[in-house]
Amino acid sequence: MIKARRTISGFSLTELMVVMAVGLLIFSGVIGLLIASDETVDDTVQRGELQENGRIAMSMIARDIMMSGYLGRYTGKEIHQSGADTQAVTLNSVDGNKVAISGTDCIGGGMNNATFFIENSDFHFRTLWGMNVESSNIFSDCISDAKTGSDAIQVKRAMGQEVISGNEDGRRIYLISTENQAVFYAGSDPTPSLEDGLISEYQHHVYYVAEETRGDNLIPVLRRKYLYKAESDTGAQAKLKAYSLVEGIERLGFMYGIDSDGDSIVNYYEPADNLTREHWEKDGFDIIAVRIHMLVRAIRPSSNVTNTNTYDLGGYTVTVDDKYRRVLMTQTVSILNAGEYSWRS
């Protein structure tokens, strides 16, 4: 018996081309969806990083500004201003070694604005001071890598946590205080005798923006100078050291809230460049608040971003033209220790 031969036919050229065209359309759609999804993820991740970096940096600066001028139980009184008791606050001396800065000190504007006050000075000891950076070398060349155009701020204060006598860290500087007296001393030295004295760590912080290289990118970073004492240092000699805090902080801008009539209410805000000696030294004015402006930039550029925005940093504006995402954050901080009346009322 002879079986019939079956004829097997494939796709025609026309059918094959139609199938390939449909497949190409589907493939293109999938690729487009993946690209859009990747861009969405990148956008979400970068926005999250911007918010988190800005929140951390803002919290650090705001906390310091809020407590600027806090000097333990001595808070609210002037240090070595003309007519004041120049023996009320002293720099401790042990074996001829008085508390001081070894090397370059971060000295701000004014006649009495170093880490420690000038003894027997007729000028107010400034615990808060700011500037707009015009050169990378600022604070008497204590800082040499500052980003020009941004603001910098200097804060001096005692830390809030009480320290028990004998438990001081030999690498730190301390302040022991009563309502009428205070002594600055090194933690490696014996605790000065001051009846009912409150002991707190003393800090001098300077916040500024610098730039660091990461591969092919130049990354803006928030940096801080802080006060410490190396155990190998002689006697009470301390130093100021800088370290990076948060990446992506591109610009800082500070506006200072001025109380010009003594009612503890801000009458107006001014940038540092518009303030005079009278403002910084509480001669008819009080700085009772600071408005912080912070421009946070993504670490990496994004191909689908074109940023040509102008950002208002309070005392100045900056216009960009690049591929970086940014967010501008603002916070107003009240200074808790602004004046004797505010502290003791």
C-alpha cells in the first residue's frame, strides 16, 4: 500500500517579515519600558539621597547654631567686655602652660574672635560669626580649601551634657562654670577648683563647603573644623582639625535675625556682609535667630536632567546649567542663649 506524501510548508517571506516587525515593536516597547523604569528608579534614589544628606547636614548645623553662646551656668554674661570683671572668666594654667591653640587658629572677624578669648580685652568675645567666602583661604588661613561664593559660619559653645569631675577626656577642652565665674581647661589637666561648678566640653566649630575629587567627578562636601587636644600635645595646647561630614552639600547661605529694639522678636534678617561690629558684639542689637539656606546636589549627573534653575540662598543667588539634580532646603533656628535676658528670664 502506497502512503500519500504530506506536504509541509513554512512561513512565506511576507509572513516572516510581518512576524519580525511585530516582534521588533514588542522588543522596542520592552526596552523603552526598562529605560523608563531605570530612569524612575534613578530619580527616586537620587531624590532620596538629596533629602537624606540635606536633613543630616541641616540637623548638625542647626543644633550648633541653636546652642551658640551656651557657656554652662555662665551663659548670658559677657566675657571680657570693657567695664566687665576681667577675672570672672579665666584660661587655666598648669606648670606655666595656659590653655591655647597650637599652630594656626581659626580666627574670625573682629578683635576678639579666636577659639579662646583674649584676656583683659576691651572687645566682646564673639561666639557666633559668619562670612561669605571670597577666597579659599579663610579664618586667618586656618582653612585653605573653602568653596568660594558659599557662606561659612563659626560657632562657639559648651556642649549640653554635664561631665563629672575626674571623668574628662584628655583629648578635649572643658569649661567649668558657675553663675559668676568660668574656667577653660584641658581635659588632661586636673579639674579647676570652682564650688558647684558645672563641667561641660567646650567646642569651636566652623562649617564650610569644600570640593573633593571622586573619580571623574568633583563632589561638594560639608566640612567642619573642630577643637581637640592630641594626647601627645604639650600641656594644654589644643588644635583645630577639619573633617568631611556630608557629601553633596554644594552651597550654604545664612541670614541673621536681628532684634533691634530689645523685645526678643526678630525685626529683620540680614546676610553677614551687611552686619557691622555692633550687630556681632550686641552693641544695641541682638542676633536671636539664623535662617539657614542649604543647596544639596546629587553626587552624579543624570543624562535625562537639564537643570537651569536659579536658587535663592538668602544673601545671594546662584544659577546653574548642568545635568545635576538639586534641592534647596531652608530652616530658621532660634538661638536659645541670645542675651542675658533671654537666658535668665
